[in-house]
Amino acid sequence: MTAAETLINAPEFTVSELSSALKRTVEDAYGHVRVRGEISGFRGPHSSGHCYFALKDESAKIEAVIWKGVHGRMRFKPQEGLEVIATGKLTTYPGSSKYQIVIEAIEPAGIGALMALMEERKRKLGAEGLFDEARKQLLPWLPEVIGVVTSPTGAVIRDILHRLEDRFPRRVLVWPVRVQGEGSAEQIAAAIRGFNALPEQGRIPRPDVLIVARGGGSLEDLWSFNEEIVVRAAADSMIPLISAVGHETDITLIDFAADKRAPTPTAAAEMAVPVRSELFVEVSTLARRVVICWQRSQESRRNELRAAARALPAAGELLAIPRQRLDGAASALPRALKANTHAHFRRFAASSARLTVRVLRGQVAQARQRLTVSGERMMHSARSLLRIRRDRYAGIEIRLKASKLSNAKAQRQAIARDRERALRLAERARRALATAMQRQQARVVHSGQLLAALSYRSVLARGFALVRDEQGAALHAAAEVGPGAYLSIEFADGRVGATADADRAAALPAKPVASEPKPAAPRRAVKPVGQGSLF
């Protein structure tokens, strides 16, 4: 058997069957795989939410896809140029005859990649101004309430509480969160924003300072505090925030966005509150200094009062001159009262001498004369004013009559113009109506002539007849008439009922030989309308 016969005898596959077989082979041979490579061609999620890119190394490249739901749950998001280790399922895409990996998890390949990602994110957020010193807030000197964002089961919260108890006990509100693993960054950011969202005088008091704390660990363990959502939440916090993540050598991006960075959670508690015993000593020192200052001030004022008392004269010397003046005034008072009474008496006597009956009558006469003159002047003024008003009203009346006459004349002219215009419009309307009626009558006459010309009744008048069946449909050929069929024959002057003969061949007329055949008239499709049809 030749090679050609062997190829002919091979089973045939459709393209879809072959693609499906290859897909099953690849998925069965390579289930879940881990692939290390550099992300290439990543431009962010597609409009559908899925991510499409490629993983490459020095000599090969493989297409990769991350579905929308998986991408939303990922802790590390893919970025262009980042070296990662991807875990997923190898499969094929029949639409373009290529194989690809459907990624289910992704992680940076080593500490170097994490550091590169962290530096790139630091430059990006720093360019937005999230790390500027101008944004930093001062910590309150003695906060009433302290908010702590950390894990409730770790040693961090115990260290913070013990340190606060030793230095200065304060009320502590703990917002429990996960400090590493999937979803931890979202919980930390939500806790910071939740503390800021508390009302000032609400049932739950709003903290005066926040502490975001976690114990030490590797860079991967502390990576939640490098996420962009956590850094932005810390930068947007209106409550002063202390970052206490890891040990003194551990650096995270939240340290740059926080208002203060503490090397350890214990140091964060020390930054938040002062030492109570030191405050007691300082308050006692200040109280003692206040008492000493008060004593010195009182002694100084006492000495000043003594000096002022020595400089003042005796009480007798101060009252001697006023007493002498009082004695002189008391001795002069009787003489002054007598002289004042005598002066008032002389004034009253002079006034009573002037008030005689003759003087009073003269004053009354003068007042009556003045009243008479004033009345005459008032009457003259009223007459003059009345005459002026009467003349003015007469002028206004004349002007009003003239205006009334001119207005009536103008109105009559306007009415005359409107009447003429209405007559002209009526004449035009009459002529237009007559013209329209003539046009419509001409159209009706023309339509009647056209109807008479096209009607089949004019054909019937020339001696033709219209044959119909029992249903009233026009018959066009003898072949449509069956033996014994009932026919209705319409002439120009009426209709006649008839029955078809059984022998159709004998009823057909003989074909003329000598005369030339006339061309057959074209058939017209006739609908059963009211006026009928010849054909």
C-alpha cells in the first residue's frame, strides 16, 4: 500500500473537531502549571474587565488571559515589564489556532521584583504629592481617644495597650483587620476611612489619633501596607496617623504617607501619649513656681503700699481747707437768702405794675386786628387760588373736548379704512371662490368623461356582452365554463341568466380562413368592483 493510499484511508476531521481534540489533549497533558516570565503587552483591563497580555523570556512567549472575577480578587495586579510567577490552566483558543494560559494566581518572582514594584509605586504616588511634608499633621499632645488598626489576636495590640497603661491610660478603640493575605489591604483602608467617617459627637467617639500597626515580617508579609488603596487612605485621613509597621529596618509606603512613622508598635504608643509620672512632676514644679511668684508679687505690692502711705499727709491737714470753706459758706447763706428774696420781690412787683386792664384791652384789640387782617388775606388768597384752578380746569376741558373730537374723527377714519379693506377682501374671496368652483366643476366634468371612456358599459353599448359565473366573477375564456354551469350575461340594457351547453366543442365558432386574424387584445386583471369590467 502506497503512502498516498494510506493518506486517503486516514480519517477526516473538520476544523472544529481537530481544534477540540487538540484542546482536550493540551488540557489533559498540562493541567495546572506554574510559569515564570516577564509580562509583555499589558495595557490594563479590557472594557469587559478581562486582561489580555503575554508572558515571555529570552527565547519564547506565551499568551495569557485573566478573567474579570479572578483579576478583582488578585492581591498583586499585573504590570508591564514585571517578572512574575503565574499559576493557571493551559488551554487553546480555537478562534486563532494558538495556545494560552488562563491565569488563576500571580505573584512577583522574588524580592527584586517586589522592590522594583514598590519603587515604581513610590515614584508614582510621590509625583501626586501624597508624601509631601506640607500634608503632614501635628499629633495631639494628649489625645482622649486612640484608634488602633491592627489584628486583634496578635501581640501588637497587647504591646500597645501595655505601653499606654504604663505611660498614660487612654480610651482605645480597636478596628480588627487582617494584616496580611488576600483582602487585607481593602480591610486596612476601610478601617482608616471608617474611623474618619465617625461623627464628632456620636455614640462612638471619634479618635484623636490613629495607629496603624503590625509586627515584623518579610516583604511579602508586609506587602498589604504597600498597596495603593492603603497609601491613599492614609494620605486622605483627617485624623493624625502614626504608622508602626514591622521593625525599625522595615520600610513600607504607608510610612511616607503617614503623619508620623514609629519604628515599632511600642514606639507608636510612646509617641501617642506622654508619661503621666513626668507630667505629675512637671505640674508640681509649675504649681510651686506659681506660688513663689504670687508671694513675691504680694510682697512687692505691700512695700509699694507702705511707701505710698508714708507719702500721704494726715487726715486733719487734708480736711482743714474744705472745713474752712464750709464755715464761710454757712455764715454767708442767711444774707444770700435775704438778698435773693428781695430781688425776686422787686421783679414780681414790676411785672404786676405792667399788668393793668388798659394794657390787656390794648393787647386784645391788637390781637383782634391782626386776626381780622389775617382773615381778609386768607379769603383773598382762597379766591385767587379758586380763580386760578377754575381757569386751569376750563383749559383742560377745552383740550379734552378737542382731543375727544380728534380721537372720534381718527376712529371713524380707521373704521372706514377697515370697512373698505373688508369689502376688498370679500370681493377677492368671492372671485377666488368662483374660480375654485369653476376649477372643481371642470375637474368633475373631466373625471366623468374619463370614467365614461374607461367604463366597460360603453363597450356593452356597442353590442358586446359580459359573462359572469355564479359568484359574479367575469369569465375570460370558454375553458373556464363547465357543463351545465349557471351564467349571468350582462348587456347594455340589462342582465340575462343562462345555462352552459354540455357539448363545449360544438358551441365553439369555426375559425375563419379567408380573413386575417386580429391581434389579441391584452388581458387586464379585473377586480370585482361596483362598475364591473369587460374582460
